[in-house]
Amino acid sequence: MGLQQVLNRLLDVNYNVIVNYIVNRLKEYLEESGKEGFVVGLSGGIDSSVTTVLVSKATNNFFVLLMPSSSTPKEDMEDAYSVISMVKAKEKSKLIPIDDVVNDISKKVETQDKLVIGNVKARIRMTLLYAFAQKLNYLVVGTGDKSELLLGYFTKYGDGGVDLLPIGDLYKTQVRRLGAELGLPERIVKKPSSPALWEGQTAEGELGISYELADAILYLRFEEMKTSEEISQELGVDRSLVLKVERLVKTSQHKRLPPEIFRLSGRAINSDWRYPRGWS
Amino acid sequence: MVLKVELAQIRPKLGDIEFNLSKHVEIIETSSADCVVFPELSLSGYVLRDLVYEVYRDLKKASQKIADKAKCAIFGTIDEVMPGVLRNSAGVAIEGKLDFVYKFFLPTYGLFEERRYFQPGNPLKDLKVFSYRGFKFGVAICEDAWHPEPIEALALLGAEVVFIPSASPMRRLSTRLAIEDQWEALLKAHSIMHGIWSAFVNAVGSQEEEYFWGGSMIVNPLGVVIARAQKFEEARLTSLIDREDIRRARYFSSFRDHNRDFHRAMWNI
């Protein structure tokens, strides 16, 4: 079986059912949380655009923040505005450029390192999202997808700092297809993914692998539980690529877990504290 | 001889026994059926994890309240069989009398972690067939329907209908819902092999990350799905179960040829 066949298996899903499912779960989650709505950060990329549309279908009580920096491409803002008009959220959105805060922090940290500053940008956005969420009594909706979460391609406590991840069990390629089904503009659906934390950054450039290939490898390795040899043979790719994806997943495990607590007592939080989230 | 059954495909609130109990009572009091059947752990919700230890005492009282109200009801609860030893159970309330059926196979793989909390039932002691209005029924809880033995044993003990209270979470959603097809295949196989009615009652709605898909169904002794509840929504599915269908299926089946030597052979595996 080749790459295309694996992708077909991932993409051949019932998108109407998925949309209804996610929208219903958003409604239920909101109701059970006792909060009044959702805040979402919209970049104009595929993930945040899809998430914004889904959120708008779940409730009228949502607020969209656009938080560009100097490294945000002009096209992304145009795309973000097209999504805002699509979900009729002009009155429920706000533009907050973050460069002044970024500059303040980079001065205090005394660095121009693009990775450090890039992560600072993500965490400033998280801070703004939570400030608005608290002000409005809303929840922060994350926009991460399964590919990013597995590869660790997100900033810990930045875009990773959210209350829930409605598209977190859909691979990037599935999210793109979902975006097309939801009627998002083709430019959003097709443009290369990028966190835009610095100019010219693209996800696939940074990861060194296309999302199509990454998704196929992630699926075969962690859902079908195949070995790297089997996957390299099945997809007709060099085994080193499979191992690279595997390494990204393994080294980012800490990002997907709560912080480790060193056990002393008879009952420690985390490993021996398995209460449901909705505990009341 | 006909029995009217209602499958109450409810959305339990995780850990909220009071809410769940009032939902059970409301359904029981408004049902036109002889027997009302609820999903697995319907009084508490399924994804309890360590909350098990916080709720099981309240479940005892709630179970008794159902027994006080129901003519015939089967519901999901937890029974403490000795101090600190808990079992995933179905309460069987018949005209004021309360008994329990225990789950024999406790899924502990993937998203399931039942062995962390529960003790499995013992087939040598805990296989039970009940009788209501002249109809014999058995109860097999969820995972027990994924093995041939529990339902085979119930059928051989005389069960004419097997109720299967379940908490089946959605997974592997593709163009179709694989888990629905799998359940349908299992129910049909049990019904066809034993010439019995099978009634699968699933929970519905979200509990933690999981989502219970509903889709409760009743399969007749010929292996035909004769009633089906909607997916993803609460539902009350009422249907008639007729003994004549059991006879008709068994005239032309080899259910009667139970060969004990297979079980003797399996004992030594």
C-alpha cells in the first residue's frame, strides 16, 4: 500500500458527521463547564479558520482575537477577515497587534533569537486569549490538530495553553479537507501551514517533511502500531524519515503531559489521581 | 407469550447519582413496557476512574430506590461484594426484589481500565437467569457480549432474551461507524447461534474525552434487527419480544446440540 492509499483511508471519512459531532461536543462542553462562550485566536491559517467556523456553529457567544505581529503575512490577515465575515463576527472580534509587547519582553530577556521570540509571541497570544476569556467568562478554544500535537509542533503554554482542543483528533490533511467541506476559501485550504513566528517560516520547511507524509507515518506508526521498517516499505520512503517523525513524537512527549511531580506521599497527584475533569 | 421491553438510551451525567436516579425513575414511571433496560453503569456514568470510590455508596441507596419503584428494571450500578471489593454490575429489580448480575470480562486495554477498579464475576457462582411474566431473561454486560461463553451459558440456562447494558464509546469513525457494525454482527451471531432475542442498550453522549454513540438495537432469534434507536441522541425504544419467534428459529437450528466436550477440551487449554 502506498502513500496515497494510506491518505485515502485517512481522508475517506464522513465530514458531515464529524462537523455535527464536534459542534455538539462543543455545545455540551460549554454547557457542562458553566461558562458562557468561547474565545478563539484566528490567524487565517487552516486550523484556526476551521476551529472558528466550528465554534460559530456551536454558539453565538464567541469572540475572535486577531493578534498579528511583524512576521504575520498580510495575506493571513486578509484570510482571517474573510473567515470573520463568513461567520458574521465583525462585532465579535478584535485586532490586537502584539509587536509592542514582544519588543518589551525581548528587551527584558536581552535576546533577538527568533525561536525564543517566536515562543514569546505564542505565549503573549495565550495571555491575551485568557484575559479576554476571563473578562467575558468564556473558555479558550485551542486550534491545534493531531499532527501538530503529536509532532510537538506547538509552543508549550503558548498555543498549547488552552481549555480544549476540538480538532485535536484530526490530522492536518483531514483538517484541510474539513475546511474545504465547511466552505472556507480555497486560499486558506491550500496555503502552506505556518505558525508565522518569524518571516518565511513554514511548518513543512521546519519539519523537513510534508504533512501528507507525516500524517501517513503518524497514522501507521501510532494507530496501526507498525514498525518503522514496515512503514518505510509500505510508503516507499527512506526509514530515516520514519525515524525522524518518531523522534519528534518521542522528544515532545513532555509537551503533551502535565508537569511531573516527584512522589513523596501515599497518594500523589497525576499518576495516582485519576479523577475525571468534570468532577463536581 | 409476549414481553414488552423498553431500552432507555440515556445520557448519564458522570458522577451525578441524584440526577441519574431521577432520570431512571422518570422513565420507569412513564414506561408502558413490562421491563425497562438501561445502559451499563447508567446510575453513575461510565468514565468514573477514581471517582468510583466516591460514588459507590450512594449507588447502593439509589439501586434500592429503583427496586422500590420498578416492576422490572435492569440498570447499571456498582455492587460492593465485600468491604472494598467492587464489581461492575447490573441491578435487576423485579417487583421489589433486587439482585445483581456481574460483569465477567473487564476490558483493560486502550481507553478501558476496568481491572483497576473492579473484580470480575465468577461464572461458577454468578450466572443467573431471571423470570418475569413467564419470560426468562439473562443479562450480559457490554464486554461479555464480545465473548461467546456468557451468552451461550445464559441461553443454555434457558434465557429467551439476553439484555446487554453497554457503554460503548465511539472510535474509528470513518465513512461508517465501525463499532456499530461490530456490535450488530455480534448481536446477530448470538441471536442466530442460540435462537434468542438480543437487546443491546447503549449510553449516549460525552463523558470526558469519550463519546457514547447510542444506536441501541434489538435483534430477533433469526438475526434480524427489528428495532434500532438513533445514534448520538437520547432515545426510548420500545418493542415486543415474542416467544414464538424463538420456537420458529430453533426448529431449524442446531442450538439443541450442545456439545459439552468442547468446553471440557477448552478447560485444558
